[in-house]
Amino acid sequence: MQINPPFGYQKIVPFYRNTRVRLPEAGELPAFVRATNGVPVSYTEFAVACRDYPLAFVTTDAGKTFSPVAIIGIAGNENLFVRDGLWDPSVYLPAYIRRYPFCMARVTLDGQEQADRLVCVEEAFLSDVGESMFDPGGNPLPRWSGTGKLLEEYERDLERTREMCGILADFGLLEPFTL
């Protein structure tokens, strides 16, 4: 089984109900956020994100597929919205960052990508003294309920966003430019 981490994540592992996780402190940001000039956004975030950031569509396969991002810096490795190690509280914080250290990952088994996604966590956040997300009976605790809902909604939004980007690309509505 191969699990490919999403952009910015280092090493992710499957998240099990008995796993304890060191949750980020209030305002703590993933390391990759401090050194990037773009953050993925889903189509449902466009209305609120465009108030604070320019939105662009990026491609890594010569224009076959596109992904929307919020531009958060002009130069490479530049984030203009991190001040004193914290995200500027006066601007929208994209869901991609809010879900950290959790994510949903695509799994490849015997060279075949699986349809279902696997809930994963950044391995560095596993901790014996961390917080439990489920009770001993396997029922979600309040902290997981919000996180799990965010992950599920964001993953559904990403699928719809991929579909929307495919339609925009099919109609030739996106033009390349270098930023």
C-alpha cells in the first residue's frame, strides 16, 4: 500500500480510532505554510477567499488539469499573511490549513488507485500524551466531530472543484501565464 501525502505534508500515516494526536496550539501553523506563496482552495471557498487573496488556477501537467489556489505571496517561499509566526487574524484562513495535521489521502494498492480515501495524520503529530479523538468504545469525541466534518466536507468540495476545473479547461476558459 502506498499513501501519497498532499502538498505540504511530510509523512502521513493512517489515522486509527485509538491514535492519540498532539493537536496544534491555537494559531500554530504547519511549517509549509510559512514558505509557500499559494494555498489550495475549494470552489466553496472562492467567495470568502477572494476578499483577501487573488485566486489563480495552477497546472502541473501542461494544462490538462487545473487546481485553484489562493495567492498568498509574490516571490517563491513567501507568505505575506504570516506575521510573528501567526496567520493574520484579519484574513480568511483556508480550509486546507485548518484541517492540518489531518488529511484525506488517495491510496494506491498493487499499482491501482483506490476509490475510497483514507483519513491520515501527519506522523510527527502522533503522541502518546496527545489527545484522543474517540472514546474507548470507538465513538467520536466532540473535538473529532468538528475535524471529521471539516475533512469530509473539504474532500467533497475538492471533488466538485476538480469537476469544475475540468469543465473550465474543456471550454478553454483558462489561459496560462507565468507568475
